[in-house]
Amino acid sequence: MVENKVQMPGVFGGLMRYDSEFESKFMFSPTSVMGFIVALILFVIAIKIFFPL
């Protein structure tokens, strides 16, 4: 028979915790990211309305 020789870490089951490994200099809340996206969409719509091609 073929033996399965795959070994996985006992604690995490092969999953990595990226938040504990990397700290970003820029921390944004989800609300501010959504606000920026909405503002960008509104800006693009306003540009298309006021400066049509």
C-alpha cells in the first residue's frame, strides 16, 4: 500500500496567520475604505456629467 507521508503542523493545520506576521504602516477601517470607494465613484460620475465627450 501507498503510505501518505504528508505532514502538517499540529496547531494550525497548514493555515497561516498573516495578521500576526505583517504590520502595515497604513491602517484603514473598513468604513473609510468604503467611503473612499463611494467618493471615487461619485467623482467619476460627476466628471462624466460635467465634461461629456
